[in-house]
Amino acid sequence: MPSLGRSSSSTSCRRPPAAIFSASSCALKRTRQRLPDTWPIKDSRVDIHNRCFLITGAASGLGAATAGRLIDLGGKVVLCDLSDGVFDQAEALGERARAVKGDVTSGEQMAQAVEAAVTLGGEHGLAGVVHCAGVVSVAKLVDREGHPADLDAYARTIQINLVGTFNVMRLAAAAMAKNAPCSSGERGVIVNTASIAAFDGQVGQCAYSASKAGVVGMSLPAARELSRHAIRVMAIAPGVFETPMMSEIPRDAHDALVAGVPFPKRLGRAEEFALLAEQIITNPMLNGEVIRLDGGIRMQ
Ligand SMILES: NC(=O)c1ccc[n+]([C@@H]2O[C@H](COP(=O)([O-])OP(=O)(O)OC[C@H]3O[C@@H](n4cnc5c(N)ncnc54)[C@H](O)[C@@H]3O)[C@@H](O)[C@H]2O)c1
């Protein structure tokens, strides 16, 4: 049986007593020698500075925080939302921000939002989308009085959360496919917003969970298809975040949610969502995946 200390790799290492350490440190040296020209990693980062991003749902919560983060990093943003609040939000972010009022379920209005981002992006066009627009809904299949759930309400949640995501993806991808590749070789990135309800849906969440499970389901096929255009597709599945969407939940429900988070024992902050969006945009190896951002909570 060959001795660990006398392997062919250890002979070139010249540290015979610490055989295992020597073998691994030699392996480390060889690894270092094989590192590609793009090392250190900062060279392969996708730029945010001076690049334009479309943020939907940007009047509030996760979208507003992401828009602010991208502006802080030197980017440009087109904030899109159904709410008039998007104008104040854009004004507060300064001259590198624009607002477009629009409904994510409308092809025409989203085409205008994408066009505004392409124009603001100048020579670089639209660099990416962070799609946060969405609604939450709660309805039992059969309520206490025995009435069946409202079909229109179900369809509306699917229309906004799922069809709206597809609508924004298709228009943004068509625009980004026309970009010249950036230094890392990519033409753009799409970050969608799912939810942990896609995996751990609770009672009353048939519509919401199904809509978000649809967002999860589109990530891989979209990433595979858009790879030929060098466009990445990712999704974030947030746990429970402190945003206007969650502000109306009763105190005891809030406390129960917090108790279910292993660590940190609190709800997520919109800025933490923005940090992950930033990482996804800048890290070119993140593609075709859904990342839970939830402090470890698993809904019952
Ligand atoms: N807050 C959470 O705990 C949580 C958890 C999981 C997933 N999410 C998801 O994150 C996304 C953002 O949620 P948030 O917490 O920031 O909520 P939010 O209510 O603060 O913001 C959502 C924004 O989307 C906009 N919007 C709604 N329908 C729209 C439409 N048809 N067209 C354009 N804009 C529209 C609203 O006007 C609002 O400004 C949603 O998709 C939500 O489902 C949130």
C-alpha cells in the first residue's frame, strides 16, 4: 500500500515530515498556478456603475430599497409601479433615476418602461431587471360559511404575480438581447421575486403560493433559453420582510412569524433583499437558481 508521505506529489514539495500537510499545500500551489487570468474575482464582476436597471414595484418595500441600493452603487434606475408614489421615490433618488407609472400585466405599459430604461442606459442599454411588483392574497378554498373561494380573486393574483413576471421578463430579455456583451461577456440579468410560500405555502395561500411557485418554475427554463443571449435569470424567495405589504398583519401574527425564524430573530429588512439583488447582479456565476432569503424559517 503506498505511503501517504511518499506519493509522487509529495516529492516535489520537499517537506517530508508533515506529509499530509505537504501534499495538500502542494495541491494548493498547483491550484494557484491554474487560476485563470480573470483572478482576482473583482475583475469578473458585472458592473453596476453607470448601468441602467429597471425596478418594478419600486414605489415601496423591496423594490424601493433595491432602487436606492443601485443608485448608491453608481447605477441608474427606472422605477416602475402602479402607484403614483413612484414619482416621489424617483425624485428622491436624484438625476440618475426616472419614474414610469405602469401595470406589470400590461404589455404596452411595460414596453414603455423597458424603453425608458433602454434610453436612460444610453450606450449600455438596459443592463438588468429586478422585478418586485406583486400582491399578496389570502383566501380559503371553502370559507367558514361553506362558500367557495372567489375565482376572479384567484385569477387576479396569478395575473399580477405570475403573468406579470413573464410579461416583464419577455420584454426586458428582448431589449437586453440587443446589448453588446459587457466585459464579463453577458448582456443582462433578470432577478425575479418569488416567496418562500412557493415551497411552504400556508392555509389560505393557494393563489399566492401557486403564483410564486410559477415564478420559481420559470427560472431554470428561462435561464436555459436566454443563455444563448448571455442573459442570466435568477429568483429570490424572501421569507417575511418588514414592508408595507406585511405592515397590516396583527401583532400576534407578527410575533408568531418572528418566533419561527431561527436566526436572526426578526423579520427581514428591505435593505437585505437589496444586498442579495446586488450580489446576483454582480456575480456572473449565479444563474437559473432560486435563493431563499429567510433567516432559516420554514413555514408550517
Ligand atoms: N414583504 C414580504 O414579506 C414578502 C415575502 C415574500 C415575497 N414578497 C414579494 O416581494 C415583492 C415585493 O413585495 P413588498 O413586500 O416590497 O410589497 P409592497 O407592497 O411594499 O410593494 C409592492 C409594490 O408592487 C406594486 N404593484 C402591485 N401590483 C402591481 C402591478 N400590477 N403593476 C405594477 N406595480 C404593482 C405596488 O404598488 C407596490 O408598490 C412582491 O412580489 C411580494 O410578493 C414579499
